[in-house]
Amino acid sequence: MLVYLLKRITHALPVAFGVSVVCFLLVHIAPGDPLTSVLPPDASAQLQAEMRRIYGFDRPLPVQYGLWAMKALQGDLGTSIATGRPVATELGKAIGNTLMLAVLATLIGFILGSLFGFVAGYFRGSWIDKLASFISIIGVSVPHYWLGMVLVIIFSVQLNWLPATGAGPGGSDAWRWDWAHIRHLILPAVTMSVIPMGIVARTVRALVADILSQEFVSGLRAKGLLDFGVFRHVVKNAAPTALAVMGLQLGYLLGGSILIETVFSWPGTGFLLGQAIFQRDLPLLQGTILVLALFFVTLNMIVDIVQAMLDPRVQRA
Amino acid sequence: MSAAASIAAMAAIEKSPGYWSGVLTRLRRDPVAMVALAVVLALILMAIFAPWVAPNDPYRSSMIRRLRPIGTPGFPLGTDELGRDMLSRLIYGARLSLLMGVMPVIIAFFVGSAIGITAGFVGGRVNTVLMRTIDVFFAFPSVLLAIALSGALGAGIFNGLLSLTVVFIPPIARIAESVTTGVRKIEYVEAARASGASGFTIVRVHVLGNVIGPIFVYATSLISVSLILASGLSFLGLGVKPPEPEWGLMLNTLRNAIYVQPWVAALPGVMIFITSVSFNLLSDGLRSAMDLKA
Amino acid sequence: MSAAQGMSAAPGGSLAAGPLLSVHGLTKHFPIRSGLLGRGSVVVRAVDGISFDVTEGETLGIVGESGCGKSTTARLLVDLITPDSGEIRLANRRLGADMTVRDLRRDVQMVFQDSYASLNPRLTMEDAIAFGPMINGMAERQATNLAHDLLSRVGLEPRRFAGRYPHELSGGQRQRVNIARALAFSPKVVILDEAVSALDKSVEAQVLNLLSDLKSELGLTYIFISHDLNVVRYMSDRVMVMYLGEVAEIGPVDSLYSNPAHPYTRALLAAMPSMDPDRRTEEAPLSGDPPNPINPPSGCRFHTRCAHAAPVCSSAIPNLSRLRAERHLAGCHMLVPGSGHPEAAAEARP
């Protein structure tokens, strides 16, 4: 196990390095000079050169990368061009909101998806199975930002039950666990949960159907022993894979929350990205993407390690 | 005598149906896939013949007839926030939406297959270098990578296409690599090597035919993701720029209209949804039609 | 006219004095990725310095337990795996010196065990057979005709089988196609790597008979690899016994089966099911699995499982020594007088 752990970590390190290089290069594939957005259009050539030197853009790329990476490792992700505040500060405020939304959405999606998938796999071929398969196809095919809009139309505009945007009354960004705040969380979380739900349902259905087709289980079923023992066996064998899928989905939601956060004006990392794109605030874009991508790499690694702990077969693969 | 005899023999040879004709036969017997195929073909025809199908000019705006409801005479699906005919814009929207959704997957299918098959067939150090690079891009959630790239490159159709292509190359290359690595170890490839065939000939005759099917099915399953992502980029103000009709961009510009004409504002999403479901169902049908053991 | 006939018959014998295929010191070690960074220096000694000759027109059987290096040897002989060291000679031409891999592969063809995996599922039988000749420059029409000829030669009617795909054929039919494909090159040597092992017994007998017929019709030389000692005895003129990448014993089939010299050969033969109650050896059948070829035992590799093991067996590597019968050799200390083994003759006597 320790060997596997070390192996997995040594595999993740070069990937993390590569990810940081890609993020670093984002600013350099952008058309034009990153300085043009901070400098007035009539800035003198001397001022431009001065600023270029201060920002370090006159050095060779590997050196620039080294300096940037050193700073990033110390938590300095640069300064937002639009607000003038450190990117790390902006991120710190946003990341908790996104995490809360993504975790809740993953939980909802996992519970509903497992339920659909389990029932579908257990009664394979029946109308329940077909219905569940249909729902899961819908789940993976629906443009979730549009689904968010439709939910807003129904529950905010038409029924006026839930708020359409924001994370708290009066646009407050201090989260509290009271109804006034939780109301804001419901629609975005439900919208977001549709993505993992479809995928978890598909996975669990396949797992359950596979386990139930094993000979000794069908033997038990033939004897009419459709009891708790069979159920426990299925859950025990399906859990590691299902949990791994859940972990990966959490990662995808963290990175992919931008569209839903934009629809609901949810003040998380995705919303931050949206602002960065809108204002062409490249340092903010770069820093946010770096943090989210590294989060995803780490999460992938943790999922693999946990899965290996639960299921020794994985280690040998 | 032998020439005539062999011609006669050849004429009489019983030919079994090939693999792909079997796939088509099975696909034709799948009603869900056939309906999905019909919808996809209808959408493509609609995109091609948009100028003849659309009742109005999709660009002509009017301040006095903004945001009319569904069922307005002359504007069966209402008008948008600038008074443009929704039906015509939805029909024209199929052009850019399909292009932005399908094109990246097609390009990524060729590039990703080439990378993956090369890595899988050559193996060794070439494999390590190619696949570790692919791993880096694979380490980004697809939405995040698409947004990172097009966010940095800026809005525009070409930048959107480029970003999405880069997003879909890694997953396709990964599948291609693993399928090819599997095929490379099978004896018929060894037998071909033992017959003195060059690596290129072996790939062309023995590898390609056996790996392209699984890669193709996987790529078709990405079209739906790509459509949603492409429209999503336009929804965020990346990708297609106004005033071009594109479903994601239309959703974006109509967002504030949900308080006035909510159902008109939701229409472009219906189009994305129908297209994406159809491609998904078609891909599923293809997947089960290609399973030889079924 | 008659003089010419006489000429061609007489020197033929003297020219064939050298073996058709000759292998010397063939070695292949596979490195194993191990350790954290996959940089371990651990190797599997799959084939470790083996030498043997094959005479034109004979069948050399190779037997041994799974993992003994039989299949690696076969793949080394057609350069599907490149050897670490050792030389391969075909008709006195040395591979790498005056013979290319391409030359070798035209003259030495191989039939694999898995008849299904050996055939590309997307190619019809005629295309599968015609592929080799076509990439070697034959026109498509001609190659297809050749494929049809070969199909009838292996007992498959071209009209029925040429347009079929592998999954439509039975295992025996597929293996006939694989044989036809190997023959498409007019090879001198055909390596049959467990070629009949996966077939039903009745089908196996038919394919073995086909192989015998083809051999005499086309003047082929076979290397017949199998773990089935009965089949090897039926097919072979000489037999080579391999153990953990080395040659334990090699000799004419009758001599080896009636007077096995190496304890390993005796144990293998003891384990062999026989119809004949008189054919028994006192040797105990083998127990357990062969040791790991990553770290083969020192000295004689068989000593960990040998009933006659003595101290010398774990310290000294036995050489192949000549036995009474012609061309019969075995590597065991008991056969070498003065080797230090208690069951060996005390001292070499003149």
C-alpha cells in the first residue's frame, strides 16, 4: 500500500508541473500584450518599457516561469488587474462558496443517481430500468445552464418560491446557515446535481447488473433468497467504484461550475472566472484556473488512493 | 486453363457480409437510434437550407416589436430582445451551433487518433512522451480547459473551435492509445510482422480497421458534450460574437428577458437539448450495434 | 540427361552436410519494471544461452512446462523478439551478417497457438493469406489465386471459405488457414508454437495428419513446440527438453523417450499419461511449479525439484554431455564421471 501511495504521488507531481506550465502559458497565448489592459492607450514607450521590466515580461520565458512558480508556491498568484486586489484574496473568498455548492450538488446527485441506478440494475430490462436509463440520458444531455434558467423561470419567476440569483439576501456575501441563505443554495445545487446524477446512475446500474449476474448471487436469487445478504453484498462490491465516480464528479463540478454560477450569480470561483473573462483580467483568470486544476489533480490522486485502500485489486492494475 | 478456372472460382465465391455492413444492419433495427438519426439529419438539413426554410431575416431587428410572445402572427415563436424573429434565428442558429459542436470533435478524432495510435503502436519512449503530455491536458476538467483557453485567446469562432479541439484531443488520444496497445499484442499483428510487413503497412491493414471502431464510437459520444460546451462558451461571451445567431449566445442575450417572456427566452436551450439528446442516443445505438458479441 | 540427373542427386547429400537452421548461444532477458521509478535492474531470464541444430526435412520437437522459454525461443527464431546475444544461421547464412530479417522471415514462418487471435477479425480468409505475398511484391490477382490454391491444399474449399471472416470458422478450420498463411511464403522452416494445443483431440489428429502430409509434399522442416509429450513423440524426429530457459536434454525421439538421461525428462515422462503399463519409470512425477525465472536457482536450475540433487548441483552448472546414442545430449552432473555427484561414475576412465 505504501508503495502504491508513493507511486501515485510521484505520478501526480509531473502532471501538476505540466498543469502549472499550461496555466503559466495562458497569459502568453493571449493576443496582444498583457500590459495593454493596465496601461492607458496613450502611454509613452518609456512607461511601457518600465512597466514591462517591473512585471518581468522582458525576461526569457523559462525565467519568467520560475519566478512565477516560486511566487505561486508561496501563495502569491499576482494582482487582479480589474480590482487591484491580490488574486489569492479574491480566490479565498470565492472558493468556499464553490466548494459548498459542488459538495452539496455531488451529494444530491450521488444519492439520487445511486437510487435510480440501483433500482434499474436490480430490475434490469423492466420499465423501471428503461425509465431510469431515459432519465440518465437526459441528465447527461441537458445543457445545465439552460436547465438552471428553466428552474429559475418556474420557481422564481412563475411561482416566486425561491430567489433567482445571489448567495444571500440583499446581495450579502457572508454565508450563514439560515433559511434566508439556504434558499439561495437550493436552485443552483439542484441544477448542478443533474450532471453527476446521470453518470452515477449509469455506473451503478452497470455495477449492480454485473454483480447480480454472478453465479452465486443468481443462485441465491433462484432459491428465493432476495434478502438483506444479497443487498449487502451488492453494496459492498459496488461502493468503491461508485465512490470513485463520485469523487471525480466533485472535481468536474468544481472546475465546471462557471456556467451555473454565471446563471445564478453565485459568488464562487466560476463567477470570478466569468468576471475575469469579461474584463480580460488575465492574472485573475490564470490564478483561478491554476488553483482549480491543481485541486482536480489532487482530488484525482486522493480518489485513486482511497479506492486502492477499499479494493486491493486496484493496486495491481 | 488455370486463369479461366480461377475466374470461375472467384465468381462463385460465397462472400460473407463485412463488419460495417453488419453494424449498419443492426443499427437499422434499433428504432431509438433511427429516430435520433432522423432528428440529426433534419437538423443538418435545416442548417444547410436555412435561407430557404427560415420565414424571416434573422438579423432584422425592430424596436417596436421586441419580445413578443410565442404565437404572435408572423412570428410563431415570438421575437427576441431586439425584435428579431425567434424562429428564423433558431433555424439559422443550427449553422454555427452544429459547426462549433461537431467540428472540434471531428478534428480531435483525427488528431487524437493519430497521436494515440502512434503512441500505442510504437510504444516505449515515444509512448511515454506523448501520453505524459496528454495526461497534463487530461488533468483539467474539460469545461475548465475550454474556458481557460478561449478565455485567454479571447472571443471568436476560430478561437472557440481551437479551444474545444484542444479539449477533446486528450480523451480521444487516450482511448486510441489503450485500444491500439491492446491490438498490438494480439497474434495477428505478430503474424503480420513475421511476414515482413513494415510498421506502416501493419497499422494500415491490421491495426486501423480494428481500433477505429471503438475510437469512433467514443468520439461520437463526445459530440453531445462538445455541443453543450460550445454553446456554453458563447453563453459566457466567448466563442460566437453578436449579432450572429447561435443558440448559446441567444440564451445569453435573452437572460434578462426571463421576467418578460420566459418561454421565449428558454427556446434556444430546447434546441441545444434536442440536438444533444439525439447525438447521445445515436452514439449509444452505434455502440451497441458495434458490439460483435451481441 | 542421365548424367545430369546423377549429378544433381549425388552432391545434394554432401551439400546438406551442414544443418539447415543452426542456433548458437541464443539469449533473451526481459527487464522488469520495478521499484518506485520503474528503473529496477531485475530481469527475467526467458532464454539463457541455448544452442541447437535443425537438419533439413526433420521435425524438432520442443517440450517443457509453461514458462520454460519455448515460445520465446520460437519468437526469437523469426526475430519477433530481438535476441540479446547469440547467432542464428539459416542454410549457412548468418542473421545480421549475410542475411536480413526479411530474408529470415520469408524462409521461417510461424503458426501460433490461438487460432482466433492469429487472424485479423476484419479480413476475409483469402485476404489474410494473400497479405504476406502481396507485401512481398506479388500482384493482388496472383496472390488471391495463391490463397485459393493454399486453401484447397489445407483442405478448405476456396469457394466456401475464401470470403469468410474468422468468427465464422471453427478452431480447426482457422488453424488450417493459419497454416496456409504460413505456407504462402514457400518457407523452408515452419515453427508450430502449440499450434494444435487448443484444438479438440479429434480435430487435433486431423490437423497433425495435414501437417505430416504437407511436410512430405513440400519438403518442409518443422519446429514443433508443445507441452503434450504424446503429440511431440508422434510428430518429431528429435526432441529438445527445455527447463527455465535452458536446454536440459536433446536427442532422437526414440532414444530420448526410451532412455531419458536427465532427471527432469524422466519426471516429465513419468507424468505422461500412457496406454502402456510396461512403460514406467521409477522417477517420481514433478511436484510444484517451476521456480521463478527472475531469480533462477544457482548451479543446475533443476536442483530445487530434483530427487537426486547433491551439493555439486547447486554450485556448478552442468554442461551438455554426449550420451551413447548419436546426437543425444543432456545436462546433468550424474552423467559426468568425476563431476562430484555421488551417483556419477567416480572418475573418467579411458
